[in-house]
Amino acid sequence: MLDFKLTTPQREVRPSDEETYDLIILGGGPAGLTAAIYAGRARIHTLLLVGPLPGGQPANTDVVENFPGFPEGIEGPELAQRFVAQAERFGVQIVHDSVTGVDFSVRPFIVRTDSATYRAHTVIVAMGAVPRRLGVPGEDRFFGRGVSTCATCDGFFYRDKRVVVVGGGDSAIIEGLYLTRFAREVILVHRRDQLRATQIYQERAFANPKMRFVWDSVVEEILGEKTVTGVRVRNLKTGESSVIEADGVFIYIGMEPQTQIFAGQLELNERGYIVTDRYQRTSVPGVFAAGDIQDPRYRQLVVAAGTGAIAAMEVERFLEMYPQNHQ
Ligand code: NAP
């Protein structure tokens, strides 16, 4: 994984279990960090719980080209780092700890991590989504040793090698193009004969001499003994199976929301995303959600940041409207 280090001082002061926050934000991606910036500036007593990847998905992205204000694009890790620094600047307490459970049936709400229990009058859930996995033989065995969901982290290891990229969306194309910097050939395996990716990325991919496309095909197995040697693919139109030789496999087949711990506490839709209204309110008053964990449709950085801002402003309103809940 990417060795992502913050250059700004981290506030690793462990809060006391007795302290009740006005707001706890769960998740330190673009949505959570934007919520933190807004909450900090509104002087809301806020704790931000940042999980394993400070800065969220941008921290694992090569270049972000569509976030306004950066006409030349900006490297994802740098943007992530800037988000964190900005939240810290406004006095938000940041703790690097993963949430293991919540209790939204009591007030103040309870948030548990491996090492502590926290209480808060309001919560913003912004834990994002994680890469979907193929679920085929060989995937788990070689994960981190030839199978990856992060080209920015692992692409360097494939200098002059052949890699397979699975998927046909923006991520598969952007990361596939990134891999052409290192690999001698990038073979994109997609289950249809048309890409889902944005047109500009498609044009770049088709123009790149290192990119090859295997259409209408799914990966059935990742092959190898000690290291990955290839993938077995099946053509969905002909039913034929064949082997593509490769040294690495990068999987970009979409994301899944991280909502397991909220099942039974917040209303989820049939795909497991948190249901919110246009004010980012969830089914529990005082609990808001922002970013990819509640957005199966757009999943864009700028949208995640926007919903984080809305959630924080609604928290401010909620705390003003129901002061009896938190005094
Ligand atoms: P995505 O848009 O959901 O695309 C997933 C791709 O994987 C699709 O092509 C899909 O095929 C394929 N797929 C899904 N399940 C599969 C399976 N089990 N086996 C084989 N293939 C499978 O996901 P994404 O590319 O990660 O993008 C997620 C969101 O982030 C999108 O909204 C995207 O626009 C956004 N994003 C934006 C940027 C940017 O810079 N603008 C960068 C990255 C991501 P089908 O096409 O047949 O469904």
C-alpha cells in the first residue's frame, strides 16, 4: 500500500471516554474532511475518526483532473494531504482509529473503536466505499502479491511486465493508463464490448499503443504457483475459455459501501448504501451521512465534498434547533 504520511502535525491526543462531543465524523475521506473543515469553522466541538487511509480514495489515486481549482490536475495524495491539513487548521480533533460499532438507539450516540468508546450528540457517517472484489479462485491467495486494487501503490513493481486490468469504468481506464508508464503491455478485460468510462478517458485509452482490450470476457481464475502467471478468462458470447499470460492483475470493478456496522441502525437501500434525504439526514435524527457511503450514483470527489459540507451545516442547524438534546 501507499506509504502516505501527513506532513502536518497530527493531533493524536486521546480524548477521554467521559467527553461528549457535539459531533463525531466517521471517516477521513473527502466527505468527512470537508465536513470537518465546515464544523471546525463553525466552532462545533468535533472529533474526526480517520480510518486506515487518511484522505480517502484520492490518496490512492494517481492524478485528479476534475476537482475545480486545479486546471493542470493535482496528484491524489497531495490533494488528500491538503484536505487533512485544512481540517487540522480549524481545530478539529483527529484520531486515527477505525470504527468497530455504533449505538444510535441511545442519546448521546455511542461510537466504538478498538481502543475507545466515544459519545456525541450528532454523527456524520462518511466512511466511503471499498473496491469490489471478483470472488474468483486465486484472488485472495495472490492479493498483495500480484493482485491489487491500487495501481498508484503497486504499479511501480511492474516495470516492463504485462498486467491485466479488469473493469470498464473510469477507474479501470485511468489506472490502466497509469500502468502504461511502467508495464510493457496493459490488457484490459471487460465484460461488455463497450466501456463505461467517460469519453475523454476512452479516447486516451484507445490511442495508447500499450493498451490492449479483451471484450465480452470475465476473469474466472487468477493463475500462478508462487507468483501470478496469468488469468483464465471466459468469453461471454462464445463461452470459450482462454489464458492470458500476465505478471499482475489490477481489479477495478466498482466500489461497495462500508455499511455493515450500520445494518439494523440506519435505513440502507437494497445495495447496502445509507439512505439519505437532500439534507444528508439518515433515518435517525441527528445522524447524517455524506460521500460514497450514501451515493451509489455519482461517486465523485467534488460531490462527496459537497455532501460533507451540507451534512456539517445541517449538524449546526440540528444542534441549534434541539439544544435540549445536548446540554
Ligand atoms: P464503475 O463506474 O461502477 O465501473 C465498474 C466497471 O466494472 C464497469 O465497467 C462494470 O461493468 C465492471 N464490473 C462490475 N462488476 C463486475 C464484475 N463482477 N466482473 C467484471 N466486471 C465488473 O466503477 P469505477 O470505475 O470504480 O468508478 C466508480 C465511480 O467513481 C464512478 O462514478 C466513476 O465515474 C467515478 N470515478 C471518477 C473518476 C474521475 O476522475 N472522473 C475516477 C475514478 C472513478 P459494466 O460496465 O458492464 O457495468
